[in-house]
Amino acid sequence: MSFRKYHPADLQQCLEIYELNRPGRFPDKMEPSYARVLEDQTSYTLVAERDGRIVATGGIEYWGRKNLSTLSFGLVHPAFQGKGIGAALVLSRLALLNTYAPIHHVFIFAVRKSFGYYWRFGFRPFNPWKDEDGNEHPSGLLVVLQRDVLNCRKLLAAHQISFPPGEDNVPLQEHATKPTSQTASPRRTL
């Protein structure tokens, strides 16, 4: 399996995957936020393809400092769920973290139906976030050591899963404080 960096020509396929995953999971007003993240490229977004079609996508960005980050919009086409692609996507995004920080704090502002998935990677509950309609959703925090980043890279290589080099290409979003339920932007969730 191979991940590559998102290109603007991927927008429509990524939005289709979002729509396939939306029913019963995502807040009603999130799709424009997702489209904006892709269009503005505020996250380093990866995509995986099979037979010329995108089957998975997900982003990562630094939040104020290069040792605080958020995973954003991790989506796998429903026909390809349960095949390890989502796990490879999580590990590939973690592998993009820089190795000069000894400790990273990685946040996920998720939805209830996906939080259990991130729990198995070690994310633990953090302050919930609210969508535009005031509904609460879970968030999680994962502490990642420098050696964990290197181990993610080794594990991916051992399973012949490639991702673009780019630990210095992950964008830094300028924010004064670390993410909380009040400072976190719900547009960087799921």
C-alpha cells in the first residue's frame, strides 16, 4: 500500500468518501469545513489509491508548536473498511511527526462512532468538543515519544506501506494555546 500527498484534483473523490461515511456519524454542518481544509491545505493530507480511485484520506497538522498536533478527517471508503487501511492511515500520519521533539501530544477531535477505533491506538479521553449545533463529541489525546515515531516508520516499512517523506511539511497552525474543547476548531475533527 502506498500513501501520497493530497492534490487539489483529489477534492471530489475525497468529498465522495466523506459523504459515504457521513450518514449517522458526522454532524450535519461539517462537510463545508472538510472541503475548506482540503482546499486551503491547512493539514498535511494523505490519500491512498486502489485502481486509480482514492480509498482513504486523512490529515495531520501542528497546533501552535511542533510537538502538539491534531489528526483530522481520517476517512476510509466503506468498501475498504476492515482491511487495515485505516490503521495504516493512522500510523502513516503519526510517522509524519518530526523526530527532533522528544515528546508529541497528538489530539483527535472525533465523533462517537469513531472514538473507539482511536482508543485502540492509545488515545485517551480529553475534553469533549461541541459542533455548531451544540452537540458534544469525544476527543482524545495520545502521547507519542520520538522512538514511537521511528517505530511507526519501521512498522510501515516492514509491511511495505509507503508514505511521502515530509516531517517538515506538516503545516503549523498558529494558535496561542494547546487544543481544548474551547480552542479546538471542530473543522479539524473526525
